[in-house]
Amino acid sequence: MEKTCYLVLENGAWFAGKSFGAQPASGGVAGEAVFTTAMTGYLETLTDPSYCGQLVVQTFPLIGNYGVIPADFESVRPRLAAYIVREWCRVPSNFRSEGDLDAFLKENGIPGLYGIDTRALTRTLRDHGTMNALLTEEAPPYGEELLERLRGFRQEPSVPLVTRQKAEAYGGSGPHVVLWDFGAKQNLIRELTKRGCRVTAVPSFTTAEELLALRPDGVLLSNGPGDPADNMDIVREAEKLFAAKIPMMGVCLGHQLMALANGAVTEKLPFGHRGANQPVKDLRTGRVAVTSQNHGYTVRPDSLPETASLRFVNCNDGTCEGIDYRNAPAFSVQFHPEACGGPHDTAYLFDCFLKLVNHAESEGFSCR
Amino acid sequence: MPVKQHLKKVLVVGSGPIVIGQAAEFDYAGTQACRALREEGLNVVLVNSNPATIMTDGAIADEVYVEPLTLPSLREIIRREKPDGLLSTLGGQTGLTLSMQLAREGFLEAQGVELLGARLETIEKAEDRELFKETMESIGEPVIPSLVVTEVGDALDFASSISYPVIVRPAFTLGGTGGGIAENEKELASIAANGLRQSPIHQILVEKCVSGWKEIEFEVMRDAAGNVITVCSMENLDPVGIHTGDSIVAAPALTLADKEYQMLRTAALNIISSLGIEGGCNCQFALDPESFRYAVIEVNPRVSRSSALASKATGYPIARVAAKIAVGLTLDEIQNEVTGKTMACFEPALDYVVVKFPKWPFDKFIYGCRRLGTQMKATGEVMAIGRSFEAAMMKAVRGAELSLDTLAMPKLAALTDEELRKKIRAQDDERVFAVYEALRRGQTIGELHRLTRIDEWFLAKLWNLAKMDRTLAEDPLTEELYREAKRMGFPDSAVRRLSGGELPPALPAACKMVDTCGAEFEAETPYFYSSLAEEDEALPFIRRRASGKPVVLVFGSGPIRIGQGIEFDYASVHCVMALKRAGYEVAIANNNPETVSTDFNTADRLYFDPLTAEDALRIVELEQPVGVVVAFGGQTAIKLTKPLAAAGVPILGTQPDGIDLAEDRGRFDALLESLGISRPAGRAVLTEEEALRAANELGYPVLMRPSYVLGGQNMIIAFSDADIREYMNVILTANPDTDVLIDKYLMGTEVEVDAVCDGEDVLIPGIMEHIERAGIHSGDSIAVYPAWNLSESLTEQLVDYSKKLAVSLGVKGLVNIQYVIHEGKIYVIEANPRSSRTIPYISKVTGIPLVDLAVRAMLGERLRDMGYGTGLAAPAAFHAVKVPVFSFEKLGGVDTQLGPEMKSTGEVLGIAPTMEEALCKGLLAAGYRIETDKGLLVTVRDSDKSEIAPIAAAFSALGCPLYATEGTAAVLRKAGLTVETVKKIHEAKKNTMTLLESGTVGCILSTSAKGRIPARDSVKLRRKAVELGIPCLTSLDTAGALASILGRHFRQEELEPIDIAKILPAKK
């Protein structure tokens, strides 16, 4: 019989469920509680380094249906603090499945909670905004002191925790793209190598000089976890890349860091965008695409400099989803064109990037 | 883009009568579309031959034509109305095909009408097998490889190139006779040879067999700017091989990894883009469970049954959005009604599971072939929403009205393991219950997967339910166990039965909202489903939005089945509208995804849950209504009366005692006696012995039926002791404890009255007379308004009887009374104090809003204050004829001979200034096509022989050569007619069957004393006619009416279309 386990929110609300996966450390596991509305792609979610340190709630109630498929992982191991579902599947079914979720979480030391009303939890997080939460085996009541501590909890800067420690090379003989890894999803590399690129993935702490010394044809600034403003050292390096006018594409955190490098401002969203159904409008064509997203912060469009223009906006809340730059052959998107999980509708942006990489001078700076 | 500039008036084509494969979903779609177009300021002209629809209401469209859906009638309406556009994609296959024909023949262009929703090339690309294949290949989407061959050798070569197994489909053989699945070369050689032999053109199609693959559907939308989205994915529990309409379907797809899901999603978007559809589209895929291989099975470039399901499953109104796109709007310009803030360009995220369960007609068609395959057989469906698959499945099963409250089907418990395996292999409508029984007996998921190819994931979920079933039976019922059982969807009745103990305290009612976004945004959708042991969102919603008005809860009619069709949804929806107008806040409960009533815009709140007593009471607990309404949802809602009343819930309208008085035979007989009204003599019996005694006392023929009937279920006319024995066995097997009623069968004229009563006064909008004599179920009879040969005194007497009955049953609202007039005397057959099948028909033709008046009467208003008068209303300006429509070609083994048990699935209406024209329109709309240059084959039972000659003579006069079997031929010759004698099937090699196959016969008139059992000659002959598409009449009265209409030589172009939106009630 599984142990009863509790999720305590910083506002004092708590949910009782059952424990699965690893046992939470004594004293519990604290972090920011966030929810994702994607209905498929839990393996990609679990292994997306951008969730580093977060307690991730799945709004879709049935998770683990197709088991564990290592080929679908987006990084070598999960980085999230805890995983919260309504129901995990004990008899998964898929021709590629190699096991169940419980075993996977145990192996990776990730505590899980199931059997709670995830919709009630999601509504709380939506109404209140993202909150810190504690996963614990300790039963209620929870004193004000604990809640105070929870409210004061601050996730340490996460990029250093998830970036690779040394450069690695992938792929073919085509244009050389440096992937600046802030916690990159594997599919960024796949999308590039699929297009014939030679990819060098470098750690987040690589300096602009080191990076340029690799003589890249383009730089892809990856996704990654946490508050973009925690990474001002990286931002300063990114400024130098703009000065070098090297073709660049930014995704998610990479997009935010490029904006910061251009003097724009980022701010926290009430409860972020996490899911596989976010509609985004391309202001240049008027076309709408459905995108995969995972971010808690956003770039304020009113803070963009003259040299940058808003290219994509979120159809639901009008927030910034992408920027075209004129001071370098560069563009960036807040959403995930590499998908995994989620729709592949914007994978064409990698083609745009390659066009920039190949014809930076002849075709001007922007991606059409 | 705004609405296309030149569009001012748009013609919407409906889908016609309800038939298997095309049901109420198109009323839902069409109604939404009309509303959406009118929101854009467009004038809407609607054509649909089906009167039992909301879309044909004057309030939905500007001009409404209940006219035959034929090319001549559509051309005439287009000429009169001169629309600027024709919306083709909302009327099912019927609407699409007609629109395509009008476009192809150049008529639309000549009239300056733009085809909206799908271009002609688009439709052709999706509908034409070869073009479709080419289009898919051009965009790299795999289709199921197939090749037409005429030699066994070619078949073998092709099969080895695509790998086994393969399916062989012979060309032009009916029901796929001569085809089969070949696993290897040897089998193929034999099947192909046989198939070629069977095919009249010596041709077979060899196709890669993908049965057993996963069947996945995507509902996708596209606008003219090229924006594309997916609304919903769906996964069939039953793998490829069973029609999706006959499959248990889950939404969203549940067993696909993101890689597979996105692969198919992308494919669906590529398909809709390449076809250039502007609107909605359904893409069906087969996916190999062992690899990433997939194939496109089918694409429907229109709204469909699946899109209705997807709309209800997600809250995304596909038809509404499709209609707006068709007139030029783009997805990012159309508002999402659910949030009221965001736009329609998004993809719903679900945080629940939806299960659709089909409703099959085999409880009625006991000799029908139950095996499921590529031909859909279900008449309707239920949908259930739960937070787990188990809970949704449990809700679906108990909502399907199978007398089950779990998946345990009692009769299967008696089977041996071997019989059970056989049952599972038979792949019939009860397969899932047989699988469940096998799991209960400890068979493994692996074994059952091998036997059925149902994905282990689904089997494991069924196993969870079976496990809970056993735990409840074996373990003490703790509060925790009870809670767990409730979360899994076990109703109290099942928990009580299985555990045998006292139930712990009830869990409080709790509902979740369907909000399209997984709670990401705050939504105000008044759309709920129950989810016990979780946070309730309904009560806070009710409080937050409280208007201060009293609340009324209306119960809908559940799944569409023979005998309880779309008419009851029509009435339920009108009841909701009337209550709203009367100043009430209205909640509705129903579980049929195809309907207008389950559009969350219909009532103030929608509860999508099963219509059982426990589920109903839970909604009552949340809503605390001042009263509930059961009178408009057919037998489904009426059945809730007793338990609701017992729980102290106030019933509005006719009181439970009045309902019981009408249903309880003893009480009803006593009432009739006290009123001095006759009914056919009869007895209630319990055993075969009693039945035989009663029948012999009354004298054959007698009418027999179980005491609780719906659409004449299991009702027959018995002519002999053998019939009594056969049917007592059938009835008592299904319901061992039921009373069986045996009545003297009177072969008279049947008339039907719908009336509104306020407790004192009665308003009868009109009297309907049936063309067929009593003995054919009223739902299968051609009904004519106004009655054409009732004397004044009989009419007066009918009005008097109806009033007396309505008042003494305490009717407040509607009552439907059926009478038979035999030798000048009126007998009551039955009285039902509720809405009936004929309500939409009679409301539309008389212009009297019956449901509205009934609701007002129910609320205490007096008829005399409503302005429509009392007593019998003056006849309307038009005659109207309702003609039943059947789905026999889809139901193998079912005898087409009409009788007291209802068999029709839908109906059409003909409206015209004269009865003959109305009848002609009705027959045309119902699809009667008689080729009078071909022969008429007559073979009738002895009791009909005395009347056959004049009818045959009428056909003969039209130029029809006559053919008859020996006895009938003798009668015809005696009457001076020329007739060719044909041998019966068992008599000779050249017989009636070969005559039909020869193509010389254009119509059959066949009646037989016996029938039903598929092995009988008469049944075989009628089935053959169905398979060959030859009209087969089984009532002399129908045949007589048809002959008289043919004799009038009406030209369709000359039958003037009538805009019923302009019909006003006759002034009193």
C-alpha cells in the first residue's frame, strides 16, 4: 500500500494523495508548483530541463499510459523536483515502452504524488498565481512558520544546474551551428542535424569569445529553466554576439536572454504558459499556429528597443511570443518550434534560421 | 477577413430523415450553423425533409422548407429564393452529395449561387476513391494499398508486394459476399478465385488488411487564410474492422505517445490543407500498434457524427465555427464562446476522458445479424465524461439503457468458458461485456488482447473494474472502499448488490466543468459532468450566477433508438425555451452527444450525465429546483418519475399518479369503463399457458406485448398458438417478471390525437389518420393531417373522448392518444401523458406551438388565456403527410414486413395544398422510386388475397407487368388481370429470387402470415429486395396509396415548395 503524501501550498491549502516514484526527502521537497495542460508528451515534460526544480502538475488526469520510452527523452534525466498526477498508469501499453512511470521516477529519485484532484489544484494555481509548494509525508496541520518558509523559498539559479559541462559535437558536414545550452532539449539538436548542420553544443558559461572562436555560421540560444534575470552574465556575452552580427535564433529562455541583451525587460507571468495548445499569431502574415510552450516569464513588448520588432504574439493574452532583430540577422521565439511534446507546426522556423545562416548577407536580416 | 461582401442570403441543406449513419447530429450542426449565419446578419433559407428537427423551426431560419431533398425540389427552391450561397457541409452525406450534384451540373453557377464550405474539387478529391488516393500520394500520406484485379495471379503478385494479410472485396456483390481475409498465398488463391466467380463483372479489390490496427480520428478545422487547428483526437476501443459508429470511442486518444500523436495530427493538418477545406474535416487513420506505420482510412470534408461528438467532448462548437468560416471569417476572428474572451483559433485541452457508447437496435430486431463490421448498425449513441476511463465507461454503459448498472451482463454469466470465447469472437454488440465477463473469470489481459486485438491499455481498465466488482463482493464495505468504488463510477445500486451491506453515508454531489482549456483560464461554460469525491464547481457557479429566478430541471431523452428519436429532443429543447420565456432558470440533463439539447447554449446549465435515478437525484441535490420536468424526454425521462417522486422531488405537469394511471393496465381499464370508453378486449398474463388460454378466448388474431413498451418493443400480432409460444419465449427471456398483455386485434382505421390539457380545458391541434390499418405501429404508418375520412360525429366523439381522458388522467401538458375505429366504433389503444413522436410534425403544420403551450399549462396558465382557443383547432391551410423511413439495408436478417413493432428510424413530411400532393411529396422525400415500366411482384398471405386485385389492377393500369406466386396469381387472374406466375424459392430453381435478380421487377408487394425468422422464404424474398434496392411494400394500404399517387402522374417540378416559416395558426 502506498504511503499518504501531501502537497502543501504557500497559501496554506493542502491536498492529500498517495506517494509514487521516489520517496520525498525528509522535510519534504519544496519548489514552484506549475501545471501543464498538454495531453500527451509526459516523457518529454519529465525530461525537459526547463522544469528544473519545479513541482509539475499534469492537468490531463491519465498519465503514463504509454509507459517509459527512452528514445523520447529530451535530456538524460528528469530535473523537476516532483511530479503530480491524478492517476498514473500501472499497465502501460506501447510497442516501445520499457517500463512504467513509478519505476522510472524511483530510478531517477523523483518523488511523485497521485490521487489528488489535480483540477482543483490547477484552479488554485490559476486563481492565485504560481505558488511555492511542499511535497511532504508529514500530515497537516501546517503551521504559519512552515508556510512563511515556503513563501520565502527561492529557487537557486537553475541554468548552471542543467547545462552541460563541456562542449560536444553532433551531426553532419553542413553549416556549423553552435547550440548555446542553457538546459537544451534534445530535439533542438535533432532539428539542426536533420537539416544537415554540424552542431557544437557548448555550456552556458561559454564566453562570447570562446563561442566565436568556434567560427560558427549561426548560434542557437536554447531553452532553459528559471528567471531569465538570474543570468545577467550570459546576457552580457549575448550582447557581444549581437555586436558580432552573427546569425542567431533564440528559443524560450534563449529568446528572453536575447531580449535582455537588447535592453528589453522580462517579467513574471501570473501562472505561465505550459502546454501544447497555445495559439500564436505571426503579425507579419496574420497566420496563427498552435505551439508548445513552457515558460513562466515573458518579454515586455513595450520595452523592446528600436532595433527589435514584435513578430509573434500569444492569441490568448497578447504576450510577446517572438521578436525579429534588425541589429543582427537574428530572431527568437518564446514558444518551442522543436515541439517534443507538442505540435510540429512551427518547425519551419528552423528552416528560416538556416536561411539566415546560409544567406545572412544576401537576404538581409529577417526571416521570411 | 469579414463576411464575404456579396453574401446576403444563404441556403442551408439539411440531412433529411434519421437513418442509421445519419442521425440527430446534423440537426445539432445545422441549428448551430443557422444561428451562426444569422449572427453575421445573413438571411438563412433552410431545406430539410425531416420535420422532427429544431433546425426546421421558424425561429432558427428565415425561410424554412420541409421539402423532399431531391434535385428538382432544391432547384425549385433556389429559383424561388435566389440565395447567394449554398452551405453544403452541414447536412451530412445527403447534403454534401446534393450540393455537389447541383454544382457539377452547372445549376449553381447559372443561378449565381456560390458553393460554400467546400469547393467542388475538394469534395471530389475526398469522395472519389482514385482521386483521393492520388491526392494523398501527392502529399506523401499513406493510404491503404489496394489494387483492382481480374486474375488470381495478379492478386497473388500484388499481395506479395504489400505483405499478408490482405482483404479480398469482390466488385458489385452485396454485403461483401465472396470476400474474405487471406493470411497467406494458399488462402488468397482460393478466396480470390471464389470472389472472381461471385463478382458479376469478374473483378476483385485486393487490399492490405489493417484490421486490428488502432483506429484514430482527428477533427480538424481550416479557414480560408490557411490557419489550421485540431479540435479533438479520438481513439476507438475497437480496433480497425468495426465501423467507428459501432465502436466504443474514447476522447482524447489515450494510448498514443506524443510521437505517434503528433505524427497523425500533422498528417490530418496536411490533409485538410491539401484538400483546401474551409471548415471542418474528419480524418480517420489506422495505426499499426507495433510500429509508426499508419494509413489514412477516410476523410470526410464536412461536419459529421464524429464532429458532433468532438464538439460535445471538448466544448468547441465545430459546426458554428465551420459555418462562420464558410462565409469568409477566419479562425482568429471568431470568438470562443466558452471563454468569451479568446478566439476560436486554439486547440482544446481536456482534463477528463470521454467515452462514447453506441446504441444498437438489436433489442427490437432479435433476428437481426448482430455481428459488427464495416457497415454501421447503431441508431444512436451516448457519451459519458469522467475523470478516469473507468468512471466514463461506467457512466456510458448505464446511460445506454441496457438495464445494466455495471459491465456485468447477467446472461453471460451462464456461458461456459468456451461459449464465452465464441461470443467474444463473434464480434457483436455485446463483445465488451463478454470481455468483461472473461476478465472477471480470471482470463488474462494478454489472452483477451490476442482474441480481440483491443489494446491492453483498455483491457487493463476493464480489468480494474472487474477487480473492483470482486473486491466489493469479497471485502467489507469500508468508507474508503465505497469512496474508491464511487470514484470508479459504481452506482449505489451496484455497490449495494455486490457488497450486500449497508452503504456508508452518501458522498456529496460534485460536478466539474467542461471548459476547453484544462482549467488554464477561467471559463463560464455552463457545462458540467459529475465527478464524485472531488471539488464541486457547479454549486459555486450556480450561486455566482444566481439570477434570483426559480430553477427548473428538465430531463432529456437519452440515446436515439427506434421508437424514441429526435422528436423527443425537439420537445425537450422547446420545453427549455418555453421555461426560459416563462421566467425560469433552466438546467437540462441528457447524455446524447448528437443533440441540440446537449448544446451548452440551450439551457442555462447542462449536465452531461446518465439519466438514471441516482444520477438524476445528484443533479437535483445541486440545483434544488422548484420542480423537474419528465414529460418531454420520452420513456427515458418518464421512467425517472417514480424514484424522483419517492425522493420528494416535485414533478411539474402531469403528476406521477396520472402517469401510473395511464400505464397500469388495471387502473386504466377501470378508468375507461368509468368514462364509458371502449378498448379492445384483453388480458394480462404471466406464463405461456395463460397466454394461450387468453388468446384462444379472445380469438385470433391477437396483439401481444410486454406491459412496459417502447416503440412497440417485442410487440407482435399472433395468428396461432405457435406464434404465442415463440414470442412468450422471446419476451420472458428478456424480462422474466413482466406482465404480457394480450389484446383482441381489431383491423380498423387508426387515428392519433395529440392534445394540450391544462387540467380542465383541452386543445387539440388536429387529428391524424393513418393510411395503414391498425396493426402497423403508429411510428411506421403514414400519418395524414387532417384526417380525411372521419365523419363529423366520429370527430366530435374523438374530441370528447380525448378531453375526458386528458382531464381524468390529470394531464397538465401534453397527452398522445391512439384510437382504432372498427366498424364505426371508437376504441382507445393507449394514452400517454407526455410528448409524442408527432409533436414536431403537428406543431409545424398547424403553426400552434404545442410544447410552449404545454409548458405554460404545466406552470399553471389556462389554455383559454393563451390565445389558441380550446377544443379542436380549425384545420390549417395545408395538408401534411408523415412518411416513415427505414434503415433495413443496414440491418442484415431483419424482416421488413411491418407490424405492431416499430421498425422505422426516421420520418419525412410532405406539405401541400392537397392531400394527394402532400402524400406525393412525402413518398418522394422518403425515397420511394417506382419504375412503372418494370414489373410488380405480388405475393400475399391468404387474409390479404380478397383485397389484392384492385391494387394490382391499379399498377397494371400504369403499365406495370404483374408477377405473382401461385395462390396470388390465381386470385389476380380471376379478376381478369394478366399475370405471370413465379415459383416460390423452395419450389424451383427459377423462382422469385432469380426474378428479382434479373432486374425486371421494379416493386414488390409481399405480405406473409409469418415472417421474422430469416430462414423463411418470405423474409428471404423481402431481404433480397432490400439488398437490390427494390421498393418492397408490406401493407396493402401503403400499396394502394402509392398506386393512387402514381396514377396522378405528378411532376415533381410542379409541386410547389411551401415556406413553413410563414404558416400561422388558423384563427379561432
